[in-house]
Amino acid sequence: DQQVKQNSPSLSVQEGRISILNCDYTNSMFDYFLWYKKYPAEGPTFLISISSIKDKNEDGRFTVFLNKSAKHLSLHIVPSQPGDSAVYFCAASGGQGGKLIFGQGTELSVKP
Amino acid sequence: EAGVTQFPSHSVIEKGQTVTLRCDPISGHDNLYWYRRVMGKEIKFLLHFVKESKQDESGMPNNRFLAERTGGTYSTLKVQPAELEDSGVYFCASSLRTGRSLGTDTQYFGPGTRLTVL
């Protein structure tokens, strides 16, 4: 029973354009959502997060949008750069326990 | 400041053998987590330490897995005896504390240990 789903295993985007990565969740108890970025042979690196009391959080080129009614969040990268090519994981947590529930990841490829 | 380190980076063992993975969290981080990624799928939670105490071990697959964090510093994860389905990448993460305030709950991940059981 997968509580966090990333339905697109891969995404290819041209440099300078917008990348939109999507994530859906099923557990309404989740109150905190994160995006991690992972390069090959490295661990996931924290990118950006959003609390369930917000619907948008922005950090430079990265913006995360949360639609609680649809149980959906998305990560927008504008403009996309070749160095953004990596696997992006959506994760969620609920309460104070701290454990993260991850999606399967989306591999983003930004073409020069 | 040193990040989360894990040892070894790779381990290849035969079914039935024992393997011990080690994680050194960021200094001062009370929270330590173990996760596993199998066959390119999602990263799955295994367990969570707060200092030396197990806060949540709901993700541990079975009693062949034993995690310890003596003294609340580094942690070890032992698999005994290893089975084929234990193959995967084991990640360790640490955070200063849980809770949402000021991002102090951000989990920082190590590079992982790739375990292959033949």
C-alpha cells in the first residue's frame, strides 16, 4: 500500500524551460511534505519543503505547490538547468515522529 | 562540518552470511534514521533512534535485522543471516531534532551502503 506516489518515472525537459514534477498522496494525516534530489552514488539531498498549512513555498528557482483537497503536490523548477538532472523524490511525514514516506522517484533529464 | 558518513560503501556477501553496516551521523544530531531502497523502488523507512533509544522500529522487515546506537553516537545495522531480498542500498540520515521549527528537523542523508547478497 503505497501512500506516496510519483507516477512519472522519468521526465525530459529542454534547458531554460520549466520542469514540473508531480506527487500524489493518500494519507490525510500527512502534514509536512518535502522534495529531495539524488545524484547517482550519492544520498538524497534536501531541496525544499512545505507545511500543510501553506499552499506554496518558493526558494529561488524551486517552487513547491500543495493542493490538499486533491492530495497532490508538485515541484516547479524554472528555469531548468542541465545540473538539475537527477532523481527527485517526494516525501511526506505526519505528526512529530519524523519518519519520511517516500515516492518512487522521478528521473529528470535537462537537455542543453 | 562533516556530513553523514556510512561504511562500507559497497558490500557483497553470500546468502546466510552476516553483514554489519555503520553510520556516523552529523555531530550533535540526536535523531538517526535508517532507510532502504530496493531495486530502484521507493526509499523505505526502517527505524528511528533518538539518542540511544529506538523511537520507531516499525519498518524493520524481520528479526534478522538488528540496529544499535550505543552511546547515542554512531549506529550499526546488522543483517544476520542475509537473504537475497535484503539486497539494496541502505541509507542513514540524521537530524538535529524532530519538529517543524526552523528546519531543525531536516534529515541529512549519507551516501548509502550498497548491499548485494548472492
